Amino acid sequence: MIHQDIVLKLSGEILGKNSRTSIAPQYIHHYVTEIKAAYQLGTQIAIVIGGGNIWRGKQAAKLGMSKEAGDYMGLLATVMNGIALHHALQAVGLSAVLMTRLAIPAIGEPYYPTKAKEYLSQRKIVVLAGGTGEPGCTTDSAATLAAIELEVDICIKGTQVDGVYTQDPKQNPAARLYTTLSLKEAIKKQLEVMDRGALKMCIANQMNIHVYNATRPQELRKVLCGEKVGTLLY
């Protein structure tokens, strides 16, 4: 295994994929199965989860809301997903704790990096909800920020595609998958990996990112074991 401790950014959108409900049980189960396999390798895992299955900030304008209000709704959506994931992890016997950058004491503990590090050292899975706690920032930024604060080996991003492509593979079937790519090149080519701020944060702090397809069984384990799947950004 090449990565002992990670921040895992998981797509919220996947949780509602092909479902009439915002959180489909089969996708929560899939995430938990993948996380458990990674945990059993000995990996210390902190998880940042998105909220796109419940709410996306760009919906705010259509409802006559301010962007800030829409962003806060998005942060609350990540808390809902965080609660679901936290309890699903506990249901399969994994020790997990929910922490949030939003002050919701009845739901989860306030996020403090030192406390989160302590939990990780105790072999607890830390679920981080509430994004960065501020409007205007994506959960990608929340994940990279957490990776830097917790001083992990790498930030791993689970998406619905196999990695980073030269173009959107849904629009251009001839698009080519990168196996490795520099963070600076990703910014220069304006590739949709993470938001620009998150990529710049990783460059400044020498934090690598590995993008993989989170819908595929065993894919996370392969990333952790150094198999050639997805895209490594360095």
C-alpha cells in the first residue's frame, strides 16, 4: 500500500444517481463497502462529501435567492449526506465520527484539525461535513484544505468518470484519459478536475490529487495499492 492516510472527497451527486430519492440506499452501501475495504488495508481516512444530490448552488438564482443563501443550502446538503454516511459506516461496525465546519452541535462535533488528527490516530473514520463553512467555496476546496490541515499523504477524489480527460468524454468519445498530469497543466488547460482555487492550494502546499471513478467496485483499493487507475495530479 502506498497511501497510509488520505482525505477522500466523495461525490454527493452519485448518491442520488438514477433514484427518485436524494440518497439511494444502494449507493450509500456502495460507498461504505469501498471505505471499509480501504480501512481494512490500515488506511487512516477522513471523508469530505458533496451535496449535489440534494442541492446545487446554481439553483438559487432560479428561485430568486442570493448566491450566498444558495451556497449555505449547499453546505447543509453536505451535512445531510454526512449524517447518512456516518450512520451507515457505524451500521457495518466501523468506528466513525461526524465533524462539521458549521456549528450544529446536535448533529456533529465542531471541526478542529488537531481533534480530527487525534481521531484518525485512534483508527476512527472522520466524516467532514459543511464544506469550508463559508459560502463561495466548493467541497473540492474543503477537501484540499482538510488534506493540507490534516497533513495526509494525498487527497483522493471520487467522481463518476474514470479520471481526468483531455475533454469531456460525454461530449467527445475520442477524449483521452490522462494517467498522470501536473496540477499546473490542469489549470493551464482549464480541465474540470477541481475548482481553480483548490488546485492552486494544492500547488502551494505540494499536495497531490488522485481522481478515480467512485462508482466502480474495488477502485479505491486499487488507488491505495498503487495500481494504475484514474489520474494522478502532482
